[in-house]
Amino acid sequence: MAQYQVTLDHQFLNQLFIGENRDAGVAALLETVLNQVLKAQASEQLAASEYERTPERQGLRNGSYSRNLTTRVGSITLQIPRFRDGKFSTELFKRYQRSEQALVLTLMELVINGVSTRKVARVTEELCGREFSKSTVNDLCKQLDPIVEKWNTRPLHEMAYPFMTVDAMYVKVREDGRIRSRGVFIGYGINKDGNREILGLMVGDTESEASWGSFFTQLKQRGLHGVDCITSDTHGGLVNAIRQHFQGVTWQWCQTHFMKNIMDAAPKSLQTSIKGMVRSIFEAPNVDVARKCLQETLAAFQEKAPKAMDTLENGFDDGTAVLVYPEEYRVRLRTSNGIERLNSEIRRRERVIRIFPNRDSVVRLIGSVLIEIEEHWEANRRYMDMSTYHEWCKTR
């Protein structure tokens, strides 16, 4: 990463930290720093400072032109260098990450469509520094929407995804003059190389079998294949859609949700004891040991907590399906906690919006957040070592 030296005079700093208008001071500071950075980048690209004549010089300056840049601290004016031969290039104007740009876009849409509160208007002004017209919003949408659309429709046929986790969350969307709750379906997979990848998202009317079926159909049309295990909660429509669209695939009932269902049916005084014994079932080394622990748990609590034991017994096979896989993969396959963390990151942005003006803004914001998360995953080390799994597949 290039480093640039920035100089600030004493009078300027005194005005910044002691002056009455701090916001204006911060904007002026940012403007000064960025203009110096632009000059330094110009010298770097020309291999010579202003008025310097050297054999290594790559070109000549040709003055500058002004460009306004809107930031969180207000509008600033930058002086963009011009070159006589060639074009000056800089990454400075990529001000927002995609998710932040999507957040600003949605806030602006709220204001323009007249469905915002005063609080949202204040947030928009604070983020953007000024009001935005309808044409400005459309121009920004044209830049961002194709990126999200391309990511959400990219082919998946090049890589098999043995492990897959799916979940849905609900957001509020304004449609036909009413505020409606809409489901956002999200799936992520672990490919045959052991890397995590967010497979896509879809906005649906409700979390029904038909909606989940539509989501799975889209994924399969894009080339999703090689799925061996799917982890999710036990929503009826979801489970039925999995069985219909992924016949023969192992379904693992998320053990976090399974445990919650058992605890909800158990007397409060017995919850700690039951939870400890159920945990021993989940952590058993194989299915035979898990079934033995199940019988011991049923014998201990059948009379005192019959509803909880019925829930445990009925869900045992689906709740322990992961035990057929090599031990090193079970911890990450037995719950949907990974996708729940994705949902939490989405909620952090979604709470600012509260009510989306339309479905497109839902896909824009959530898709942008997911793209950034996936890019972060790609920059980190491999999520799983799949060599043991591939060997296990040959002998199972």
C-alpha cells in the first residue's frame, strides 16, 4: 500500500480543534488531505514532482479540474490532476463499499417515495451531506444493481457443494400501499475444496414449500449439484421442499433449534438435567452410542417430562443424522449457526432501514452485504479440509 506524506499548518489545526464549527473543520481537513494525496499520486504516475525535469519522467502535467465529492462530513472539492499525454487514474472516488452504498440508496428511496420518518431523513442527510433527486438514485441503482444481479445469477456448475445450509429471515416491504412481511431465503455451501460460498438469495411471499421449492429450483438451474447434506431448521415447508428437490440427500435438523424445541416442552425445573443428557446424545461418537444415550434419557425423564421426551424421540434420527459423517465435520454441520451469523450481519444493516420501499431494494442491500461477506471468506484460509470426506465417500 502506498504511503503519502501530508502537511498541515498550525493555524489550520487550531481552527479544526478549537473552532466553533467542528463539522466544517473535519470536511476541510479531509479536503486538504485528499488533495495532497491526489498530487502525490500524480507525481507517482509521472515519476516526477511538479516542475521537476528528470530522464525518468513519464509525461507532463496539464493543470487540474474541480470535482465535488459527497462524504459523511459534507461536500468537499477536489482538484483532479490532468496529464498532457495520457489520463490520470485514481481509486479515490470509490467512496463506498457496496453494502454502504446500498444502505444509502435505500434511505434515499425512502425519502423520495414519501414513506420515511424524520429520523430516516436525518440519517440520510448525515450519511450523504445533501438531498438526492430521483435521477441520482436511478443512476446509482444502475451502477449497483447489475453487480448484485450478476453475483446472484452466476453459474454454480463448476464446483460440487457437498454441504449446504439454508435459512430464511423476514423483512418488512412496502407493497401496494401496505407494509408486508416478506421472506428472504439464503443458502450457503461448502464446496468440494472446503471453501465456503454463499449460493444466493431470493425474496418470497412467505416461507412456504412452494417458495422454498422456487429457491431450490433457481439454484439447480444455475448448476448446483453434488449436495450430500443439508442443514436447516424444521419448518414444514422447507423440509418438504428439501425432500422433493434433493431426494436421497441427508437432512440434518439444526441441533440448536432441536434443543430449543425440547427445552420448550420440558418443565423448567428439569431443563438443566435434560439438556445435559441431550448434549451427550449430540456428542456421541456414533449412532449406536447416541441411541443408547437416548434410551437412558427417555428412561430418566419419560414420566416427569413426557412432552419433551416425545419431541426428543420423534426427532432423534433427523437431529443426529450428522453422526454418519467423519467426526471432524460434525461440529460445523450439525447446526445452522453459520447462516444465523450471516442473518445477524444483515439485521445490523436492516434495522436502519426498518421498512424497505420495494423488493429490489431488499435484494440490493442484502445482496451487497452477502457479496462483501463472501469476499472476506475468500481472503481467509480454507474452511474445511475435505480430504477425509472424499476418502470416506469412496468406502461408505
